[in-house]
Amino acid sequence: MKHSGLLWWVGALILASLAGLLAYGVLATAAPAAADRLDETTQPVVVAATNIPFRRSIGESELIIRNLPLDAVPEGAATSLDQVVGKMATVEIFANQPILTQYLVTPDIVTQAVALSVPEGKTVIAVPTQSKLISNRLIRPGDRIDLMATFDVEVQRSQGSGPLAETIALMQNLEVHAIILPATTVEEGPSSLTSQEGGVFRTPDEKGQSIILAVDPQDALTIRHILDVGGSLDLAVRAPSDDSVVDIKPVDQFYLAERYGIDLNRY
């Protein structure tokens, strides 16, 4: 009898073990299936972890990845951090809001929403110039330039008053914010414009070639006045590492006469 009782308990333990193994196998098979069903109904989306103001580069610490139901994922939602980090939002983004890629721009690339890339304290002005450096595509956005101006000034002389052409170094070490080119410009070769080039825009105006500069408000008024009184503007490009500001004398007929020994008193 003792042996039969022992055999009964051994049999029960074996059956219990087999039942446990069978249940584990069923659960192990069901778990991946449930996970697959979850993956099929959700999608990872980049979400703002805090309020993100526009006009500022977005940092990784301001973002989280969250699985959202497919029917709750808006069109254009970013699905990875590298789509967002370092970009700038063109609208204010609020906490827990999915990040939409159509509202992101690269800060150092000027788009048609020019105001988003204007540095604080500056204003943007389009400066018309027929500079050959621009028309031949020898200048790109981001290059440093010096701006020169030629205009007439009214002077009083012993023989009477009259206009005197004056050329000055108007402003130095400016960054080219963007470039406007006539749509009719024909470009070929390595210097040609690609449609992906940021900061270069087209205008139907054949005489609309301009550079866009971000300058102090007072400098913007100065440029505007010179253009309004019929002056002309040109530019010279400088080395990227050259941030010097040089004391340059205005050039007029008297400067040229003194420098090159020209006698202005002729009869």
C-alpha cells in the first residue's frame, strides 16, 4: 500500500509538471502574437516633452518617443529623433503634441519664410546690385562681403556749387543672408544653381538681381536712402576668416588727383 501511494504522488507530480510546461508553451506562443497585434495598431511618434517656442533650435532633451494608435498619428509626424533634433519650428509646439516635419526648417538655410532666420536685433533688406560676382554665381549665401556705394553729393566750391560723385566703403564684413536671381539667368557647369540650394530665390524681374542682408535698422535706412537718391551699390567678397574692419577713405576726384598727382586746375 505504501508503494502504491508513493506511485500515486509521483504520477501526480509528473502530470502537474506536464501541465505547467504545456501552459508555458501556450503563453509563450501567445505573447509574440499579442505584441505583433500591438505593433500593427500603434506607431512610434516624436512628441514634445515640453513647450517648444518657434525660432529656436530643438534639443533632444525636449523630445520623447511615444507609441500612438495609428488613427491618432497626424500626417507628417516625425518618427525618429534625427528628423527633429537641431531643426527649428516655424510654429509654437506645445507639450505632448506630435512634431510635424512640415513645420520644421534647418536654421542655417534661409527659406521663403525669411523672417524665421533673421537674427535678433537685425532687419532684412533686399539690396539691388548688378554685381558680376552675383550674376556669375561667384558668391553664395553665407559669404562675407564689403558693401560699396557711389552717389552724388552737392559741394560748394570757389567756382560754384555742383554735384560731386563720391564712392565710399559703406559697410564692412556683412554676411550674405540670401540671393535673388532673375529667372531668365542661364546657368551651366559646376557653378550652376541647383533646386535644392537654400537661400537662393528666383524672380521674374529681369533687373531684380539682389542680395538679402540682415543689418542694423540704421544701416537699413542708410542703404535705402542711397538707393532713393539714385546711388549705386556694389560689393567685394572677402576671405571667410577675415573679420577685420579697415579705415578706408572715400574716393572722389580730389582723392584721385592727390593720389595720382592729377592737376585739376587746367585752363
